[in-house]
Amino acid sequence: MKSFYDQVYDIVKTIPSGKVTTYGDIAKFIGRPRAARFVGYAMSASCETDDLPWHRVTFSDGRLWDGQWAQVQHDLLSAEGVGFTKDGKIDVEKYRWHPDIMPVPADLPLKF
């Protein structure tokens, strides 16, 4: 069985260019709807990974990461055609990715 982080990364790898999803969405996709914070931990451990489009994961209200990666995330999303509001947020409903995958059953053990 894949670790929680690997399950998160498998989902993130499938987010198409110009689309975003949220930490909570990913948690739901892998059958752990209350694990959005842990998805955030997985994502913060991945932002220097070249083959993972980490920049396509946002907060549910459209905010981007804080700190050193915020401008990088903004620039990458802008380059993909994702628009921003005046307050620097993404219209998540407009750009949200809706995958055609079934969530993993929630009764599987949570392995990090």
C-alpha cells in the first residue's frame, strides 16, 4: 500500500495545467476528508520536486502559500492562464479541477 504522501502526490501529478484543487479536495479524493492539514504537510515537503505540479494546490478560499514560495506559485499559475482577483486570490470555482477518479475507501489504514 502506498503511503499517504504518495497517494497525495499521485493525485497532484494528474492536475492539468491551468487548473487548481484544494488541500481539502485532495483529502477527499484519497478517502480522508478530514486530513486536509496532512495534505498541506505533504505539499510543503514537495515544493522543490521538479516533477510535481505543487503550485496547483491552494487553500479552499483561493489563497496561495505564504512565505518564500508564494511568488513562485503565483508566477507559475499565471503562466498557465490562471487568473487572480484584486486581493491576490484565485477564483477556485472557476479554475477548480474535477477529476474522474474514485476516492480510496476511508477504511484503509493511514500510513505516512
